[in-house]
Amino acid sequence: MEARLFMLNVEKNPIEAKRIATECAKRIENKELKFLEIVQSLREYLTDDDTTVRAKAIGYLSAVLAELGSRSFTRQQVPVVAQFMCDRLEDETGLGETSSGLTALAKMHHFGKDEATQVMTALMKVDLPKHPLTTRFKVLTLVDALMSEHRDALKSMGDKFVTGFAELVGGEKDPRNLMIVFSVAKVILVEFDIVRHVELMYDVVYCYFPISFRPPPDDPYHITAQDLKKRLRECIASTHYFAGQVFPQLIEKLDSTSPSVKLDVLQTMAACALSYGPQTMSTQSSQLWDAVKYEILKSSDEDELTNEALLVLKAVATTLSTGLTTYPPPATPLARYLKTVVQECMKQLQEPQQKQAKPAGRILASIATANSVSYSFIVQTTMPALLLVYSDLGSIAKQRALLQSLNGIFDSTVAIYGHWTDMKPAPLIENSLLEYKEKLFEIYSQGLMGSNKDETSFRLTAMKGLGKLCRVRKFFEESEIGMVVQYLDEIALGGDEKGEVRDEALQILRDISTYRSSLIMSITFPAFMAQLPDSEEEKKPYTGTLEALAKLSFERPVFEVLLTRLLNKLDVVLQYGTGPDYPKAILSTLLYVLQKKPKSTYADMNTYYNRLVPPLLTKTILPLVSEKETLPVLTDDGVLEISGRLVRLIVKDLEIEQQQKITQSMFDLFVNNKESTLILEKSNITENFRPFSKTATEQQSGCVVIFACCLAAISREVALPVKNLSEFLLQNIELAENPKTPAHRLAHLRIIGLIVNKWMQKSDMDELKKIVEAQLTSISSGDSDSPLGERLRIVFWIVKALLMRTEKFGMEATQTLVELLGNPQYGSMASRGFSVLLGEDEFLNRENHAILRMLANQKTFSLCIPRIVDGFRNATSALKPNYLIALSNILRNMPSSIITPEIPTLLPLLLQSMELPDADVKLATIETLHVTVRESADALKEHVSSVITRLLSACSFETGDKEKSSNPPRVRISALRCLKSFPGALRGELLLPYKRQVMKKLLLVLDDPKRVVRKEGVDCRSKWFAMDEPEE
């Protein structure tokens, strides 16, 4: 009964068929049924005249076998079942099904050597190539299983198995099957005795080289050409018996005009050279060198083919070095090979400016990286001659070319002997380059410091060479690296040095700081700090020096020295009296390093906090309450912003306990008017510093920026030290309604957003709802005594914080804000507030512990867009711009994957947005259209004429008041790039009617006053010009 059900369902409902087989297997394991009984029940089906019925019957047996456990059959049962299944192989109708059953049987515990031999012998009688590929796959899977589980049994078959396998897989072409064929063939080539069948196995494998397979777009198996090439390459490289045949044929294929074939050839050569062993390669190295060297010497570019060719030569050297631990004696195959290479390369390097000299230098450098034995031979046989050649060169250009080749050998030195931070042991052979250290130091030092400063390329080459030599472990002494550091300091501080030379000097100093930071601290820092003025009155430039110090200070010990020195310098600068620019530059330097340096430990961040935050706050706030006449330059808006960011960056990575203490100290200082550990000097600060007071001065109010930054950095787990959170929120709302400066307003708005998002609980929502409704009522009532614009901003920030949490009330309030777009008095103001709702804010984000639920922005988008579209349709012409501006502010902050499906609905609005004078709205609209053209061009096909006309209008430079132009350069560039993407994205017949119009209009763009716009115009016009005209 089960057999019949299985055969009925196997094609229509495979899942049900599998269930039937599983149930049957369970009954066998539970001793409720015998496998023999199943066979007997299938007798009429197994002998049926219909081949399909016979195949389904054996398929049922195989399905049951696949579901059985490995110990389901006894030692006596397995041979009987194996014999029965092997007999079924003679009925080729069910070959695939029988093979699947035998594969399952082969994994049984009691399936032994005799059964494996029996199955393999039966398989060899099958004419496999005539069967469909799915059947061949099942047979090959069986062979693979036998090879994995019963390899010794197959080995015992000797020649019979090798020849039988070759006949079985001959002519296979399916990629999935070939992956199995190559895997099995590799095992045969590596582990089986193939001496009498080398040519046969070579024919089986090499006939597929080179692979030219291209997978179909819908390939379910995801087999790539690279997968096949790699598997085949492993086969070819697996036995040295192939060497006499494979290398001549590979060399012949190097003449191919196909880069892909040549690449495959070179990669196979390298794999074979590494695998075949020194004895084989000693007879092949000469012909390989003769063939491969031309691939390198004729190429002036460092392309992929050249690099692979270099790897072939390196692979030969690696293999020939096997067993050698000292400088190779002249009679060894390695010495003979390298001698030939060196002679050829040195001949080219006699004239280092010649075309083949640079590739020759790359050959020497590449082979030198094979191992220390090859390296020592290359250096000892080339360095004396190269130094002699250098001394005889008359021109700077030739000297530079030779130094470039030497630099390649220095790279090899680092590869072999390691750099200072390497932990691996050094090779036993002493570095042969040490013998030439003094001469090299002299040549490179003279090239760097003794050359005319106009010889930029030559000096850069010499500088890079010194940098490479400094990196080599235990090559230069500390004093010699110190001398290089002095050279680089002089260049980095040289006002008459070219930018690229200074940049390279700083890069090498940065590298030295990673392994010899003490030299940077003892030599570079004093030299650089001496260049910094004590006040702006000295008229000495400081920006470049501070930038240089920043780039050198990413290592922990170096940064700590920088912190000390710059804080001391800040004290000096403040004492002398200065404007805000210099202190801002000093603090910006510290901020840059903290942002770029590797992540610090809690202990380090705590140290930075103690050394930086309280002293900085003391310097910032004390002048505001001091009776002395000191300039409070640190309360400049720009300086406060940098100070706040420094505080945020440090506090953010502190432990929770430390953050709790800092929060208390911040509230004591800013809110509670108490003594605070943040102020390091005694003062009357509790009486005179009240930044949260309405009557506070502009400078004191501005300090709230630092409070906001600290609040952003605090984890949500830290409780705010306030009695009533809603009252603190209202206090900030009141201050945000009457800001002293834009920076002061933004600080309080961010504090409001942070409180609502991070600390307000579900239980606080009713109170918050009353606050928001009160604000909205005040706005809608048009109370002339209240700051309506400020209140609208506050509502947007509260709603933003709620939307990030996907609070229900946030969604409700958003609908009210959309409705405000239709208000003649506040609609314009509300439209700009939508940039806040979905815009990125550096304070209110996940990095600063804010709550941001998954899909929060998508939900807001889905809520707003339909209402904006409906509102636009029903609005008067005077109010329509409000909806368009709101739409653009939403679109610019959403990923294209969210916007694209809505384009058909939004397109009419986008086209009208292009006519607004607001440049930001235009830019957001054009960028949305550009994404649409790239990802969903068909959505535009009904509106091609309108879109092209508006883009051409946006491309044009409007004469008149440039400051108020609605088409500033960024809009014109964006429009041209969008227009350029049309050809190729949209069908030609849609665009050709507009080609003449576009070409004519773009002629005017070629007269644009901005060069970058003219360039985009040329590119765009070329793309449209290349479109084919319709045939007449």
C-alpha cells in the first residue's frame, strides 16, 4: 500500500512521498517491518514492462534506504541488499534511483570493502555518457561517496579502477558533475598508483583546460567559472607526472589573445610549480623562465597578468629552495635558476630608464620574496652591481629609476625579515642587505636632503626608500631612524616644500610612530611645538602644524604626549589673550585624533576624561564669573561646539558608574547651582553661573551646548538626577522658546529630544501629550504674544523623538503636523520642519544610546506620503509649495528602496517641485529622479517630456543675482548627471524625439562660468550624441 502511495505522489507531491518513505524507514528500525518484505511487495512493479513504473519502484526502495539509520542493517543484510541493488544497475531505466539507494547504503556501518568493490565493478559496466545529466550526477555522487568512505577498497582494485573511472566520466560536460569528477580525479592522482596510466588520466583532466564556462543567469547551483577553474587547476597540479606534458602545452597557450586564458595559464603554472617538487622543477625552470619573462618585460603596467607572471617565477624559486637553509651553493638548481634570472635582469638595469628596466627590477623583488635563501642570493649578486651602476649615473631621472627598483627590493626585505611590530621569528640567514646599510643610507639621505626641491619625484622616491628601510626589523639603529625622523620633520615643517612631499613625510612619520613612538615624542613633537605661536599676534601659521601633529598621534603613548602639550599650549594662548580661532584649532586637533585613533579602553577614556573635561570646563566657565578682566574666548559658539563634541566623544565610552557621577556633576554645575567636581578652582560659580536661567547672559546660555553634548553621550541606563522629568522638560521648552542664539536654541531642542527619546517612560506619555497639545493649540490659535515659530520647532523635535520609538502618540501628532501644511500662516514654516522628522542628527542616534526602532523611518514615510499627496491635490495654488517642500525634506532622508515603489504616485509632485525657486528642494527632487532613472526607469516613461524639460531648465545658468539664483552649481551639476543617465536607462525610441532639443540646450551649458559644470555638460552631451538616430 505504502509503495503504491509513494509512486503516485513522487512526482505530484514530493513532500508526501518523502513522508511515506520516512514512516516506512521508522517501521524497519522498530522491527515492525523487514526490508525484504518491501522488496517482495514491489515485485510486480520491479518487473513491469513500463520503464517509468520500474524507476519509481526502485526510487521507493532508495528513498527508504536514505531515511534509515547507519546501523539499521546487520552485517549479514548489507551484502544481500548491495547485491540486489547492484543487479538493478543492469536495468538502466532506474540508474539514477538505484545510484541514490547505493549512495545511502554505502554510508551504512556494515557496508565494507567487498561491497564497495562490488558496487564500483557494477558501475563500470554502465554506459554513463548516454544518460541525462541528473542521472549522471547521482552516479557520480555514488562514486564520490565510495571514494570518501571506502577509498582503500577502490585502491585495491588497482588499474581496473583507474581505467574504469576514466571510461565512466569521459566526455562529461555538466558543471555540477565536473566539480565531482575533478574532486575524485584529484584523489586518484594524489593517492593512487597511476604510473601506468599517466597519459590516460592526463587526457581525462587536461581536455577541459582552459575552462570557458559561463553560468546562466538563473543557475540554481551557483557554480562559477572560477570554481571550475580552481578545481581543475588543483587536479593538474596534483601530480608531477604531468610535468612533461603540461608545461609545454601551457607555454603554448601563453600566445593566446584572450586575457582570461592567459590568466588561467599563469595561475596554473604557478600552482604546478609549487606542487611538483624540486626534482621535477629543476628540469622545467629554464623553459618556464624563457616563456614567462616576456610577459613581464614587455609590460610597463602592473596589471593582473604581470602580477601572475611574477608569481610563477616566485613559485619556481620557492620550490627549488626546498631543503636549503643557507646561501645556495653554485651547483644547486636554485642557484642555476637565479643566476640566469639575475644576469637577464641586471642587463636591463644597466640603463634604468629603459622600458624593460622597471619590470626587471620587479622580477628581482618578486623572486626575493620567495624565502630567505632566494632573497640572500638576489641581494648578494645584485646589490654591489646596482650600487656601482648608481654611482655612474649622470642624470636625476636615471637615478630615480634605479632607486625605484631598489625600493622594490626593500619591500622584499620587509616581507622576508619582517617589520618592527612583527611577532614571527626572523629567518636563520642573516639579512644580506646589512652589508650595504651605510652606503644605502648615504645615497638615500643625499637624494632626499641634498637634491633641489624642484626634483619632487626623485625626492619622493628617496623618502619612500628611507621609510621602507626604517620599517625593516633590526636593520637601522635607533640613532639612524632618529636621523630619518629629523629629515622628515624638516620637510614636514618646510614652508617651501610641495604639498605631496610634505604629505609623504607625514605619512612615513605616522608609520614610524607605530613602532618607534619614542622618537616621535622626543624629536618630532618638540620641533613641531616650537613652530606653534603663543598668540595670534605673532602672525605665525599654526593650522598646518596642528594638522601634522594630529596625523602623527593615533598611537596611545603619542596621543598622551600630544594631549599634555596642546593643553599646555592652550593655557599659554589663553594667558596671552587671543581670539577664538586659535583655541578652536587646538581643540579641533584633539577631537580629530580621538575620532580617528583606535578604540580606547575604559581605563584610557577615564584618563582622557580626567585630563581634558574638567580642565576644559574650568577654562570655559570661570572667565564668565571671574572678577578679573579675562576674555571668555572659549564661549565662542564655534569653540563651544568643538568642546561639546570632545566631551561627548569621551563620556560616551565610559562605564555606566562613571557616567552616573558625571551626570550628577553636570546637573550640579548647570542646573542645580551647586558645587561641582567639574570645576577645579575655587570660585563664586554657584552664585554667578546660571545658564538655565531666563536672565542668563548670552555667553552663559551658550554653555548649554556642552551640557547637551554630555546628555547625548549618557546611556539610557543612567537616571537623570531630577525630581520631576516633566518639569525639567518644560524648563527646557521655555528656554527654547526664547533662545539667545541659534546655537543656544539647537542645544535646548536637542536636550528636549534626548529627554523624550531616552528617559521618558510609557507612564509619562499622558503628561507629554498635554505638553504637545498645549504647544499645538498655541500655534493654531495664532497667539501673537507667543513665539510660534519656536514652538513649532519644539513640537517637531518632540515628535521626532517619539517617532524614533514608534510611539502611537508620535504618529498622531505627525498627522496634525501634516495638516498644518494647509495653514496659510504657518504652512511654510511647518514644511521646513519635516527635515527634522526624518533627518539624521549627530546627537539623537543609536551611537549615542538613543532608541531607534526597526522600520521607524519607513513607518513615518508611509504615514506622511499619502496625506501629503492628498493635501497637495486639494490645496490652493498658494499652499501647494508647502506640500512640495515637506515632500522634498522627507525624500532626501529616505533610502531609494523605500522611495522607488511610490514614484508613480509622487511624480506629479516632483515635477512641480522642480519649478520652485528653493535650491534645496530642487536638489532633493533631482536626486530622487536620478535614483528613479537608475533603479526604476519605466516609472518615468509616461512623463519623459516633462522631466527632460524641467531638467534642462535646471541645467541653465541664470544671469542676474548669483546669490539668489535658484540654480546654483550643485543643482546644475545634479541635473546634468540625472539627464546623462537617461540614455541606456530608457528605450531609445522614447528619447530620440527629444535628442535635438537636449543637444541644443546643452550647448548653452558649455558656456557656464563654472568649469565643473561645463565638464558635466560635455559628458552629458556626449552621452546623448551617441544615441542612434532612427533608420530612414
